[in-house]
Amino acid sequence: MAKDTMDSESNGQKWDPEKFAIILGCAKSGTTSLYEYLVRHAKICACSTREPNSNTHYLKEGTERYKDLWDWDPSIHEYAMEKSVQYTYPTGYDHPPGPEVPDYVSDLAEIDAEFRFLYIVRHPIDRAKSHLKHYLVQGYDVPYRRPADIPWLVGTSQYAKRLDPWVKEFGRDKFLFLTFDELLVAARKCEF
């Protein structure tokens, strides 16, 4: 767990992140790569755990528990960053994370902070194939081998439907949209 950072002039006041940058997107769309590239920036504070709301729902444990996931230093950092692809998983399907996906939109909206979102997408068929391959390699029992035959896999790639509640809650101006292909081009330009 992250330790609280004290400002030398704060008389022991605890400093929490007030600005969050959250990477949304679907599994196998480049979310991890995008996150790894961005957290290298000194003004971005990386979350202490990978995909904090996939296995443990820190948001349900309260705002302080969620904010404690960052080793925040207000003299250095401007944004606390995290990514959890489960934020945009479809609900009601029998998929490996389970049929019930928490209402992350409402949970984040309850936190008194400023949120910015990066939403990264990949060609739906390429994404679905990669996602299916990932689950098969992980040993999940997937009864079908064609992505189009798996409802949750198709549902995950319905980007507009997955994103709609987020935009309604936080506003379109809080989002930056990227594609997997744009990420690949940018990464190649940065290679030495």
C-alpha cells in the first residue's frame, strides 16, 4: 500500500491526489502499453497496483482506500494514473470476470476529484481474436473458437455502448480517444 506523503510546510497534512487520468479501453487494445509509456513522465504518479478495480473493488472500500493506491507527492505529481479494462466490460454475460460488473461509473463519480479519461480502441475483429487467444493461453474454458460466437467477446468490442455511460456522467470534454494503430505509430517514432 502507498504511504502518505507529507509536505514539509503542511504541518502533517495528508495530501491525496485530486486529479486522475484513467485509461479506459478493452483488453488487448493497448491499454497496458499506453499506461507504461505515460507513467514514465515525472508528473504522473503510477498506481501501486495493476488494474486496481479488476480483482479487488477498491472503489467500494471508500475514497480514502482508493486514493491510498498512489504514492502521491504534490510537489512532483499533477495526475494520478491508473487503468482497469474491466471498467468497460459488458454486464450480464458469462465471461471469465463473471456476469456482474460493478457500476464503476457511479463509484468514480462519487469521488471528489477531477477525472480525465483516455479511451483506446482496436479494430473489433483483431481485438476479439487477440482477447480469445489470451483466454485460451490462460487456460480458460471457452466453448467456442470463433470470436463472433462468444457474446461477451462481441459485447466488449461494442465501444460506443461501453463508453456511453462514462460520457454521460463525466462529459465528452473529459475524454481523449486513441486507436491501437495510433499507439503503434507513436511507439515506433519513439524507438531509438
